[in-house]
Amino acid sequence: MATNEKHILNRLYFVAGCMFIFAVAVAVQLLNIQFVEGDKYKQLSEERTLKNFTIPANRGNLYDTNGNLLATSIPKYDIRFDAVTVTDKNFEENIVPLSKELYKMFGKSAAYWALSLRTARVNKHRYFLIARNLGYSDYMKVKDFPLFNLGTYKGGMIVEQRTVREHPLGEIAARTVGYERKDKQGYYTRVGLEGAFGPFLEGTDGHRLKQKIAKGQWKPISDNNEVEPKDGYDVISTIDVNIQDIAHHALLAQLEKYEADHGTVVVMETKTGEIKAISNLGRTSKGKYYEKLNYAVGETHEPGSTFKLMALVVALEDKVIDTSTIVDTENGIMSVRGYKVRDSHRGGYGKISAAKAFEVSSNVGVVKLIYDNYKDKPQKFIDGLNRMNLNQKLGISIKGEGEPYIPKPGDKKWSGLSLPWMAYGYGSIQITPLQTLAFYNAIANNGVLLKPRFIKEVREWDKVIEKNELTVLNPAICSQETVNKVKAMMENVVVRGTAKSLYSSNFSMAGKTGTAQTEYWMKDWNSNKRYISSFVGYFPADNPKYTSIVIIHKPNNKVGYYGADVSGPVFKRIAQKIYTDTPIEDTIESLKVKNDASSKDFEKYFAAAQSTKKLMPNVVGMPAMDALSLLENLGLSVRINGEGKVKNQSIPAGQKIKNNQQVALSLS
């Protein structure tokens, strides 16, 4: 008996000891929480009940030069359904009317929606997708649908809002308008104007403290650290949507006609360097075209015959040739170090001037002019090209500008063929369409090389934050004498040269065609020849307002590939449309010159004629136009010989006259 009592007491002591140790542990933990880790647990508590929410700033708008929207931010909504939280009563009462409303708005049948919602409920789907990318007005309609109008918890409607960037022009100028994207690692991808001016457009996010309340909702609370978001600035571009639309559709039509791989067109305002339109279209596997890459800015290639202008400007500046210099193109073929240079015109052009060689785009003529004068000093020719900034980037705001390359003696790519090949745009030269355009624009602008501009200014409402001023890259790429000579040559290219098919008597143009071989180093070139067709120039020829370049890659040879046939019509269509839509107004002085003596004589003779219309007045000494007006008013038929004032009249003064009687006036 005593032994049992002893065992019981030992157990009691053990239990009591464990409880004491447990109590001590609890006390120690309480003291630890209170005094050692108190701040940590207090912070965790606040994090679960208090949270700092980011308030995203509204991204600024991107406008064209006339205030038309190119890019703007709008809210979009995704609607989902929590099929678990809804009570059986609410679900059954509203499933049929809800399905009918969903059918009316999103299509499919009411039975489809009813079955889908019931299936989601059976499967306890808490995130069933109803619709994506709804606008605000459609979101408000869905919000009032049966069941959904009961609210988030009773109706099971889940709304996810986000802000997306919309381009009102759609795919037109998409690569130029561009975008700015941030990946999960925080790295940005910046394309076009959106990417170049992202820091201005994006604004500054704000933040606000919120407290968690019943049913998982968050209530804003005010504190001293609250920061309101600052919306991004608006950016005004140089793009003109009217010219952009013209350029886009003109290029698209030609790409489709010639089944080309891709193409680009740029229109620049001559005096300011402002880019008014830029379109870049690439072909898909299905034969459709879209803004695939910014070819105008980033794609470098051998320019072909459009580079002949640069070559001849160097030679004219160095005074080694003149436009009247005679060059023998022979039979259209010349040999350089065992390689042939050929003219597209079979049989050649014989002996022609340098200006004529440019007009007809004679490869042989231009190569001879350059090679004969620079073969012993090729670096001098290269220096001439570099003086005109052809080896330098333009430094435009849009990222991804291609690196120009002008080979020089000593380079790995330099050989004995480099100089003659460079004369007509080959020889490893690499240049972008925009860089070529800038050079031609400099000629149109009397030698002033301007930096192409895509942005006019940055605004905060009506306040100008930053203005993008005109930037001169080179005040004179060549002399005015050379400018005048090559301007005449380019005008004659359209009047009587390779682009004479583009000539119009209604408005004048000047420019240069180009038909360059591409991928000619590939083994299959002879069986599958590829070309780059181009045309670059300005209009009107006598007073340039716009300069434009059109380049089309790999047109279908069976349809055509010459620059004048493929790219030229795009240039003409753009020029013609701009010219007719925005006619240029010239102010001229009045042709009326006041001459008191003539006025008095005319008034005297006119008074005499009114008093006696049957007598011939004396018009000797009167200006021809005054005499003509007076005599025709008397019913006479007047024939004039010579210019100036009336010297003799066939009918003596004072003689009776008849209607329609002919009188001859001799002028001095």
C-alpha cells in the first residue's frame, strides 16, 4: 500500500515539475516577446493590418504636331467570377437572367453561359474568367448585371483593373510611336518615341497608407508620409498624321504590288529637319505587312546609286571635275582590276558630261570620274566624304540608330576595288535611310545639315517644360556653287533622266533613283537576284519644302525592281498629295506700275472714245496693254507686232471705224 502511494506521489511531483517548467518557459517567452522581439512582432502586426499602397501615375499623352493623339493611357478591366462565395439562393435566382445578359453582350448562347457558370460552381472555381479588356462603359454595364449587382461577396464578381497604352492610329507609325516595357528583373525595353521620352511621359508614382478592415477590405488612412502621384508630361511630336497617313498607304500599296520583303519611307521638313512622317513595313509569312522594325533608323546597307550624289559633291568641291567635264562611258562596260562595271543601258552612252552621267545614272561614267581622279590618293576622297559627316551618326532621339561605315585605306575591308566600288554606292559602305535623307536634305537646304527632329516640345498642360530646338550638325557640307550645280542635276534626273517617268507639269521635283544589288555575295544570287530600289529627293524643286526617301527591299523581279519604277511612284504620290492638300503660297509684288503720264493719256483717249465711238483714236506712245484695252472696247480686232509702246497704228487717228475692223499696232 505504501509503495503505491509513493508511486502516485512521484507522478504528481513529475507532473508538477513539468507544469512549472512550462510556466517558466511561457513566462520567458512572454518577456522575450515583450522586451526583446517586441518591435519585430509589432511590425508584423502592422504589416498585416496596415499596408502602403502604390498609386500609379498617369502616363502622359503623345501628340502629333497638330494636337492629334498618337498614344494615350486608358483603363481596361478583366471580369472574373467567384463561384464559391455566392449563396445557393442568390445563384439560383440570378443564373438565368445573368446568362441572358452575358449572351447579349459577349455572344455565345445563354445556355452556354448557364452551363459554364454551373460547372464553375460544381468545380468550386473561384477565378472563372468572364471577359477581358473591357472599356469603362462596358465594365459599368457588366457591374449592373443580375447577381453581379449584389457586390463583390454576395455577387461573386471580381474586377481586375489595369492601365494600357492605346494607339489611336493603330499600326500606322507603330515603330516610331514605340513603347516602353519593364520586365520582371526591372530592365526596360525602350522603342521609338515612347522609349526615347519615357522619363518625361511616365511621371512619378505616389503612395498611400491603408488599414485592413472587415471582409478583407482596405480603408485609406491619412498620415504625414502620404504622397500624391504626379502625372507624366505630354510630348508633342513633329509627326503630322495627315502626311503620315499618305506615306503609310502609298508605301503599303507599292509593297503589295511588288511583293517586296520590306520597305520604309520618311518625309522631312526641309528648313527645320522635322520628321513629318515615317513608315516601316515588313512582310509576314502570309504576305501581310505591318510595322515590324524601324528600318529607317536602324537598318544600314549599301545605298547604290543614291550615293553617286555624295561622290560627285566631293569631286566638285575638290575642283577635279565640273558638271561639264566629258567622260567616255564607251560601250557601257569598263574593267577595274579584272572586274566589270556595267551600265544598265546596253551599249553605254558614249561620251557624255558629268552632269549627264548623273542624270542617266551611268555607273561607268561616275566610276571613271572618281577613280581617274582619286586612284593615287584615295584618302583624299574619303576625307571629302567625312567632311560631310557621312561617317557619323546623326544622334537622333530614337534609340537604335545604325552605325554608318565609310571604309578607308588600311581597313580590313579595303582593297584595290574599294574606291571604284564606292563611287556608285558599294564597296562595303553602310548607311541608314535616315542618314541618306539628311544628306539630301542638306543639299535642298543650301548645304546646311540638320539633325532630324522627332519631338517639338514637352508640356505640362499649357506650360512648355522643354523645347527641342533646331540643331545644325554642319553649317555647310559644301559650297553654294556646288549646291547649285547638283540641284540642277537632280532636277534634270526627273525632267529627262532616269526618273523622267515621274515628271509632272503641275509641280516640280528633284532627286535621284537607286537600284542596288543586295546579297550578291550569296551563292544563289544569279538564280534569285535581289535588289534594293530607292528614290530620294525634295519638292518643289525651286523652293524645297519637303525632302523624302523611299526604299523598298527585294521586290519581285518579275514585276519590277528599278528605283524609278518601284520607289519613285511612292515619292511622287506623297509629293502630289501633299502638294495638292497643302499648296504653297508665294507673295509677289503688284504688277501694276503707276505712271501718271500714261494714266492721263489713257483717260483722255478713253473719254474721247466714249464720246465718239466711230472715230479711230491716236494710240501712238501708249503702252501696248493700254492701247489694246482701249481699242478692243471700241469693237476693233487688234493685232500686235513687237514689244513696248505703240510706234505706229495701221488706221490713222480720226478715221471712221467699224465693229470687228482689224487694226495693226507696231511696237517699239
